[in-house]
Amino acid sequence: MKTTSVIRVEVKPRLSGKAVLVLLLLVSVLLSGHLRTAAAREVQARAQVDLAATKQIIRGFGAASAWCGSLSDTNMDILFKDMGLSILRVRIAPSEIWRAAPVLVDSSWITELYNAKKAQARGAIVIATPWTPPASMKTNNSPVGGWLKPEEYANYALYLKAFADYFAHNKVPLYAISIQNEPNIKVDYESCFWTGEQMRDFLKNHGEVFGDLRIIMPEAYNFDFRLSDPTLNDPEACKYVSIIGGHLYGTTVREYRLAHKKGKEVWMTEHLVNDQSLQAALDTAKEIHDCLTIGNMNAYIWWWVVSDANGFLNKQYVPQKRGYVVGQFAKFVRPGYYRVEATSRPTANVYVTAYKGDGKVAIVAINRRRSPVALEITLQNGETAEFLSWVTDGEKNIAPGPTLTVAEGSFSAELPAQSVTTFVGELL
């Protein structure tokens, strides 16, 4: 059988010299653009962290369970493990049977005790706030509005102490107790008016009733210093106060210099925004940043743990974005850590804070831009070999990110668009 060989001839088109020149120019332009983009990503923003420049101690981050009912173990795991909250603020419901405690107590006290036990079991501290004294102690005999009768000051001190004793009797000692929620605003729910001078007199004459229990005051609606200045300026009243608490409604973050001069901690004990969007959550992150850097505050406490409009969980107990954004601080900046000096705003809409504790350094970076930002961070007066990272953005919730190697005291990371990223390194 005769075979036939088939020879394939492939003809390749040849480019003219002019075409080759055009192609080379095009490749050059593309490479140039790519290199410029890569270079820009490497140097978009730089921040320095000075581990020797120690600032205030951090007590923690939390929210309130007031009027939220009894929370399940699953709810509490999300709040105090997944999100890392370390403070629970409970409500002292007005009770006319307080003298019978701990044998007989108001049902709302029992509900908050259960919540407090679960929070404490997950490593949290508990603080308590009254929205009103018992109606019988007030000028209008109502839980809404009115004033505490001067002749009831002594009984009111005993009433608050009875609540604290009830919790302690049930093995949940309060970290601190407040004397009144928002004494300077008229509302249609539980409330009571106080002046700064009345608070001073109450503490001056009855503060000793509380013993070693820390006292928070005045928890003013708009962080109005006039509600606490009289107490701070009176040595006999001032000695009973441990924490100046305030709320950020209708005001901006300011440092309370008199409180710091008197050696008091300053806590932001309530704020809410009825918006569950990512942008609103990032606004909260920036607010925390401001409280810690501008206000030099020691703790940040959001309003409700459960609410469709503003809670860390909605009423179906589904976690909300704000809870995870707050968790970028709470889960990694633990109670007892100290804030250290850091470049607060390395570029527009990017904010950085840093902390040290437990042999670690934690750095929280907020990117409010709608595009990624490449950030270089340099450590001073401390060393670590690498940083682990976690991020919350539009898609992720405290999700692990890349491990970043530190070279010559610096490391680089890309902050995703509209995100909060936390970097944690073991100090050498």
C-alpha cells in the first residue's frame, strides 16, 4: 500500500515596522499605567504607631439590654463572643417593693439579672442605670418627669444600693451604678429631672452609702458638663464619683478636661442612630475613634442590643452590620488595654487608632472611602514579626484576612472600600 506524506505549511503574517512600533508603544503605555497604579497602592497612606506613648486605659465596649427582654444563650454568644462586647448596661426598673430585696423583687430586676449573669459568664462587666426613682419618691408621684423629693434622697441611695446588693447576692457584682439617666431632658417615658447642684448634694450627703461601688454620673442627654461640674468642684461630693458618663445626642465629642484633672474616667454610655446601613455603621466606627482620640474616653456603650432600627441584633435576633463594626474594636481591644499614640488620620477618610495589652498590639483602621486604600504602618518603640488581620465591610463580618509580615518595623495592607480592619500582633 502506497503512503502519501502530507506537508503542512504555516504562513505567519509579518508585521510591518510601523505596526511593531505602535504595538510596543501600546504595551509601554499599559505597563506604565499598571506600574503607576501599583506604586500608588504602595504609598497611598502612611501611619506611625508609638508603643511608648501611652494614653488612657480602655475599659471596654458594650450596649444596653434595657426593655429588651430575656436574651438567650445564642443571642449572648453572638454579642459577647462573636462581636466581643465586654460591657452590658442594664436598667434599674422602678420598684416599690425594693425594701424586700433580695427575697422579693420586681420581675424586671429578675430579667436583667438573667441577662447580666449570661454577659458576666462571657467575660463582660455589668453597669446599671435608673431611668426614674420609684414614683412614691417623686414630686409628681409618676414614673415620667418630676423631681426626686429632697426628703427622699436618703431612701433613694438605699434603693440604688438594694439593687446592687440584689445583683451581688446572686453572684453578679455590678462594676458601677448610675444615679440617673438623662436628667436634663423632657420625655414621655421613664425619667426624672435633676440639676447639677442637686446631684452634688445627693452625692455629698449620701455617697458613703455605696461603699466601694463605683458611681457613674450624670449621664446627661447631650454630655452637658454643667450637670457634673458642681460635683467635680466639690471635694466631698467628688470623692464618691468614679466615672463621668454622658450621651452624644445633639452634641459632638469633646474632651472633659475637668473630669480628667480630677482623676475621673469618662465613658460614653449611650447613643443611637436609627439607620442599619453600612454607611451608618462606619459613622459609628468614626464616632468611637473620636471618643477615644479626641475625648480620651475609656469606654463606649451603644444603646440597644436588640432593635430593628438600631440594635446590634434585630428583633428576629439576626446580627446587624453595626454590631460587627463595633466588634472590630471590642473583640480585639480588650478591657485593660491602653491606647497608644498613632497617626489619627493618615489620609482623607481613613482613621487609625492603636492599643497595647496582654503582650499584643492591636491597630484599628477605618476606611470610609468607596475605594480600597493601601496603608503602610510603622511601629516605633516595639517589635512584632507579623500581624494577623480581620475585616468587616459590605460582605464580610469580622472575617480573617491575610497575615502580614513586618519588615524593618513596617508592614503594608490594603484596606477594602468602606471597611474596618483590625491588625493584631504579638510583641517580641
